[in-house]
Amino acid sequence: MSSPITTHILDTSRGRPAGGVTVVLEKMVGAGYERVGVGITDEDGRLRTLLGPGALEKGFYRIAFDTAAYFANQGVEGFYPEVTIAFEVRSPHEHHHVPLLLNPYGYSTYRGS
């Protein structure tokens, strides 16, 4: 079974998935954040193992992508060394897919399915 929080990165400048990107998942605890998951995107740009099944709780989360290392590996100069997406989990029984559309000088995201 896959993680209740998954991600997928598409490098829109290349029209290809972004594999090999380190991703960190954190949950807000008190006034700060605590790491609850980490992984690396596969060749298809996907990460399905950020959090164990049943480990998702209500609350505020953020997912950070190490884009500096990714662009350096591509031989490309990028503007954003890290992309961090903050989101709220209101229904921990639902799957939360947080995709990233990435290029060296911009990015966008949305709640996927």
C-alpha cells in the first residue's frame, strides 16, 4: 500500500518526469515542524513512500523538494534552490497527492488525485 501522501514531479522545461529529487515531509508540531518522512523520486518522478499507512493525522504539513541538486545534476542553472509547499490535512482517511510542475524559473502545484 502506498503512502497517504504522495507526490509527482514533472520538469515542464524537459517535458519529462524529475527523478532523483530528494523530498522531505514535515508536520507542524507546536510552533515548529517535525520531519515525518523523506524519500527520493523514482525515474517516473513519483514518490509513494513518504509516510506509512495509517500514519496520517489532521494538521498542517509541508513538503520540500531539493530542486538545487536536481538542476545541478541536469547541468541547468535554476532560480529556486528549494520548493516548499504547505498544505492542510483535514481528512486523514483520504489520500493526498501533491504534484509539482517544475522548470528552472518557475513552478506550480495543485491537489491531485
